[in-house]
Amino acid sequence: MKRIAFVALAGIVLAVSPASLRASPTVIETIFLGGGPRYLAVDPSTNRLYVTGTPNGVRLTVIDLATNALITDFDMGGNGARLAANPTTSRVYVPIFSHGDLLVVDGSANPPSALTSFAVGPTPEAVGVASPMKRVQSQGWDLA
């Protein structure tokens, strides 16, 4: 498996070779998104990159890492925060900071699409996935 680090910058995501980070980074690929990509999550089971913050914080952008092409992007209904992908279930979880919701995305669908969203409390900033246990946790709530 090829190891790549992704870096979000103003309007672009860079694919960088981690081995080169110690010396001078080598940019492998530049993916132009527009807007300001902020948070990234990779699902190795679907080979997709999920990006929030484009173009105005309320869109989720999905990139096919085999081709670096845009698969889809859609309105999340609010500002997305630090998202996480679960490679066991191919679900992507996006805290919607501005609404206090958690958006659940079906990453195995073509194209990926929102399954549901539900309230989790005010201003959720991040989410974590315990893949083998199929659990999602953040800020005092636990979704089994």
C-alpha cells in the first residue's frame, strides 16, 4: 500500500510523500477544490478522500484517490468540523458545528450520499471512530 499524507491549503489539497517530510516534501499531486478545504478524512476501504470547508464551509467534497477526480460534493446544511471515516462500515461522520448535529454519510454509495443526521449537542468540533467496535464518539456522546 502506498503511503501518502494529505495537506489542506487555500483552495487545494496536496498529496505529499511522507518519506520526504523529513527533508524537503515532495508533492505527488495537487487537487484543486476552490474555497478553503479545512478538514480531511481518508477511507482506505473505498479509496476516497472526504474534505469539509469547500467552498464556504457547508459542503462535503469527495475525491476518488485512484484518479484524484471529484466524485461529488454536496451541501451538509451547516459548517462541517473534524470528520472521521470508518473503513469497516464505509460510513463517514461529520460534526455540523453550526447546528449541533452529526451527519452520517454512506461512503460505499456511488456517489456517496447523506444517510441521516441527528442532534448531538451544541457546537460539536470533532468525531472519532473505533472501527473494530463500530463505535463513534465525541464530546460526551457515544453512538454504538
